[in-house]
Amino acid sequence: MEKLLRPVKIHRFHWISRIGVGDASITGMLTGAVWGMKGTVLHYVSKHMTFKKKPTLQVIPLFQHTYSMTKLECMVSIRVGQAIYAFIQFMKSTKKQRKQVQTSNLPQS
């Protein structure tokens, strides 16, 4: 999977969320959880793809309202030849893994 994602370039990444559950304390805890989830996703994406510009993340708490909205805008590019090569390599490794699983499941004499 890493070979498939490595040639992807992210030119723009904006992720904005608005959250509220009507109770300020629960909204605050939920906002922190959303920040943590976004940080985890961003860490994974930045580990496997290349950002050309710094990503923009926002979590806006709505303490007095019950509301949930998220908006993700991104622009990515990948060269077609690199994508085809990475896909072929991915398929080869998947096929090899299937063969290893099949041979390991054979009954022992």
C-alpha cells in the first residue's frame, strides 16, 4: 500500500469541522477527541504521501448548539505511469501473499 501512495502529492488540504452537542463540557471533550482523530489521520497521510503546502485543520466547537459538520477539501496529483507501476507492484505482492497463505494452510503429513 505504501508504494501505491508514495507518488501521490497533496497540493491543498483543508479540513474544517464544527461540532456541538448542546452541553458545553461534553462538547469540549468531543472537540478534543476530534482533534486527536484528525491528528492521527494527518500523521498517517503525511507519512505515506507528500504535502506541497502545510495542511489546514480546524475544529470549531459550538457549545450551545447541537450540530455536526465536517468539510474536507484537497487537491492531489499523481503521474499516471507511477500509479500504474505502483498498482502492478501492489497486485504482485498481494498475489504472493495469497500463495504463502494457501501453502501454509496445507495439511501436514
